[in-house]
Amino acid sequence: MNKVEELVRDSYTLDDYREFMMNSMKYAASLGVTTVGFVSVDLKSLQSLIMIERELGNLPVRVRAYLNPFDHGIDIIELLRQLGIRLASVLST
């Protein structure tokens, strides 16, 4: 199953991820949900969330993102650095 999941996940583009997440957050918000937990967030997922936030100014719901410690061999600290996320920006939310 892990191999199949990896193949399917890798076939989606960043825009696909953005569309999936935007639709999911809009649906959750339409049900009155204000906060969701997102477990095992990988690089594409996090980049998509950041894209949506930059486009809209904020997300339709609050997202508690629990990052994968490793995504294709990238450790979490390096992942955050690559995305330009610093301690100050995390604490300001």
C-alpha cells in the first residue's frame, strides 16, 4: 500500500493539491468547522496551504499542520528553511 500511495501522491501536481485543499477547507467551513488537524503534511501539501493563504490573505479554516519528520529524505528543519518559515512567523499566528 505504501508504494501505491507514493505513486498516486507523486502523480498530483502542486495545483492539484491546492485545488483539493481549497475544496476541502471550503466544505469544512460550510459545515461550521473552524479548525482542522492535518496529519502527515508533506512538502506539496504545505506549499499548497501557503499558496492559498497568500492568494486569499488567510485560509477558510484554521489548519493545525503536523509535518512529516521526513519527506523524500528531507528533514523537517530543512523543509521549513526551504519554505522560508522562521520561528517568528510561526509564533505570530
